[in-house]
Amino acid sequence: MRCVGKGRWLLLMVVGLGPAACGDDGQSTDSGAMDDGSTGGTAGDDTGTGTEGGTADETGTEGGSDETGEDMGPWSSFDERPCPEDSFLTFENFGGPFMLSYCTGCHQSMLPADMRQGAPVEINFDDIEDVRSQAERIWVRGGDQNFSMPPVGAPDDEERALLGEWLACGSPTDADLGL
């Protein structure tokens, strides 16, 4: 057996795991029940209300307020999720890289249907307008305490909280903030 160098091994890992990271065939790994891709829901539940992602104890978020009195979640809907006054997140410093790392491997209009790993062909995040038009849907599946997307290779809790913040602030770009 031939030894694979570090660079090639990394490439093989990325190529091998890339499509798997999108492999949402609709089957839950714990119970075998069908899931529509939203957190904590069943097919047809795309409202973003209820207890997506579980309770505060399950998600690691304590809820309540921080020392400044700001609501720290968890939130039961995207509409409840506040934008912190001191938010500095933009598409350029957070949103774009996040979407590229975790979403566009499956949600990209240039991908043929058979390479999208089950992602709906009409849900794409090619540019900021696509993201903004789907902000609530993205939050329900992957922001803050919501954990159904991506199905493999998921971001950590801190990145999910930053995604929730960026989306709640309107998914701004540097230009939107005058930077």
C-alpha cells in the first residue's frame, strides 16, 4: 500500500467529506423519522416557532439577559432575535465566509440537482440578496440554538450565535455599515 503525503491526505479528506457534509437525505440519524430540515420539527413545520434546537439546557445557552440587559436567548422565532447595538458583523468579515464554509457546498445555483445532496434546487445562497431573502429560513435551521443545518461538518455554538446575530441585523455588508 502506497503512503499518501500530508497534502494529498488533506485533499482526499476534503474531497471525501465535502459531499457528505451536505448529505441530508431527510432521514434522522436518531429515530429514523422524516425531518423537513428545520430544527426540532417534522415535515411541514417551517414556521420558526416552537422550541427549535431544544431547550436552553440542551443548547448550552442560558437565556435571560447579560450584564448590559441585552436579551441572550434562546429565542423561539427569528422575529424575537435582537440585533445587538454593537454588532460589527458584515458579509465580508463573517457572513460570506460562513456561507461558503457551511452552506454553498449544497445551496449553489451552479450545482446540478444530483450533486446537491438533497438540497432543494430553489434554495441557493449565491449572493447577499439570496441570503437576505432566506434569512429566517437560514436562522430556523442553523442560527443560534438551531442545529439541523448543515447535517454534517457543522459550526460550533459560537459560530451559530454569530450567524444568528448577523442575520438578525439584516445581513449587512461593509457598504451597508459605511465601512
